[in-house]
Amino acid sequence: MSDFLIIGGGIAGVSLAAKLAPLGSVHLVEGESHLAYHASGRSAALYEPKYGPPAIVALSEASDGELRGAGVLSPRGLMLVAGAEDMASFDGETTALGLDPITVDEARRLVPILSPDALHAAAYSERAWDIDTDRLVQGYARAARDQGATIETGAQVTAIRRDALGWVVETAKGDRQAKVLINAAGAWVDQVAAMAGAAPLGFTPLRRSMARIPAPDGHDITGWPMMFGSGEGWYAKPDAGALIVSPAEEHGMDPHDAWADDMVLAEGLARYEAMVTVPVTRLVASWAGLRTFSPDRAPVFGPDASVPDLFWCAGQGGYGFQSAPGASSFLADLIAGRATGYDAGFVKSVSPGRFA
């Protein structure tokens, strides 16, 4: 019998395991063969604390010190680019992200392949960083284990019930028991909630496809910033000597092991190509992940409105890595009954009870 049982081995569940371990015995179960298999393993891995809805921004800003202390950040920078047809969204996005407008020539000095004919406006900030996602996940896993937590992979949850002592979670590796259950199951959170006797909250997994392409024209792209097309019709980011490009789509899906849609990927690559001088001639690889959102697109952290000893840790919506330190600390404080450092309005804005 554990004090806490976490379902889900993405960044949300693993970071929470590390924060809960000082409070009691922790058991984390993950259905896949390794941690961070789904959305967490397919992230663009950028820390831009002003990127996301208000609750995510607050948690991301609170994550700054822990991310820096973990040594997982490296400089990247962020640039917003717009064609003439994108200007309706450009000014608002520039303000929301705290970017500084720059000239077309300045933008092309940062990314030489940007087309002088297509590029109408740009804005930039150096305040964006790559996240070493594997190092962060493994660091939390190691911290959790060092404090006595058990992390179990290949333990797909098949049923959940209550008995006189608490929760009984049936997995592919046997029954696991705990006093408190935390639902951090990513795209599967509503299904896990239903197994636990709680009302699903209406989460929607949204597919996002990615392509890896060779460095354009053999450029050294190491120092290029991440680029967003205004209106978020595409983005591109250097990654291990290549460039990853996404159409930034949001297509509703049932929870599954996602893969890229070739037509959607082609459309996104065409939007990227319209802003640069070097065409895409081949793909190195492609993949997709599911970014899971609640009905109001804010994350969900806190106790279930009707089922005792059940907590939600869900709906990070693609911002999981940049907000994980703040989110896990916040939820651990809630579970422990401690002051969270956030006001009542914030607590309500992320509570599962807001959907009751």
C-alpha cells in the first residue's frame, strides 16, 4: 500500500513523483515501455514563459529557477515572422510574447534563408531557451527514486476500484494499492477518470505533426532562433543539426500512439517554404504527438469535485515541460494541504471543480 499512486509517466507524472516523495511512499505506473513515450517524448522543447494561456504562463514563470538549477536550458531565442497577409495577428502576438520588432534585414541576419520578398515584418527576443527534455525527465525520475519512490513501466492500467483501505489499480503487472490516486494520464485522463468512478471533464487530444529536414543549403543553423509564422500556421526550430518544422495543426483525435498526417505536413511545409528561399527536398523523419486540452484550454490541477482522494494533473496542452516544475510544486502543495503561494482566483482557474 502506497500513500500516493500516480498514473502516467510523462513529465507531469514524473515531476510530481519527485515532489510527493518527501511526503510519503509514491508508486508511479506507466503503460508504455519507457517514460515520456507519448506527448512528452515528442515536444518541441522550448522554454518561453510568456507562451501559453494565463495559468500556464504563471506556472512557467514559477518554473524558471528550477529549470535553470537543473542545468537543462540552453540559449535559443524566438522570432516571429509575418508576410503581408499575416499582419492582422502580428502586432498582438508580438505584444503577448514580449517580443521586440526588428527589421527585415535584422531578421535575415539571424536566419539567412528568410525571403526578402515574402517577409513583411519580424519580431525577436533572446529570452527563449531549449530544454533538454530527456535530462529533465531522468533527473526527476532519479530524484523520485532516491527518495524511495517506485517507478514502473509496462504497467498498463486495466481497471480501478476502491476497497476499505483505499484505491486498487489493476495493471498488466498486477494490482497496486494506494491511499491517494493522481490521474496524470495525458491524452487518456478522461478514460482513467471514468475507471475511477469520476465524471470525465471533456478533454480533447489534438494532433500536432512534425518533420525533420536537413539543414537548409548546408547552413550552420546552430544559433538560429525558433521561428513562428504569425498566426501559428507553422514553426521551425534547430534540433541536433537539422531543422524541425511543424504545421502547428490542432486536429481532434481519440487517444492513441499518434503519427504524422502526410497531407497536413505537406501543407505546413508549404507555408514554411513560402517564407524562405530554400525549398524542402526531403524529410529525414516525421512524427506526431497529442496535445491534450480541457474545454477552456486551461490546465487541470487539483482534487476531483466528487470522488475523494482522486487528484487531476492534466491538460498541459503542449506546455508541459516549461511548466512542470511550477505545476508539480503547486499540486504537491495542494495534496499536502499547504499554502500554494497562488491566490484563490488562480486555484479556481485550474481546479477540476470549475467544470462541475
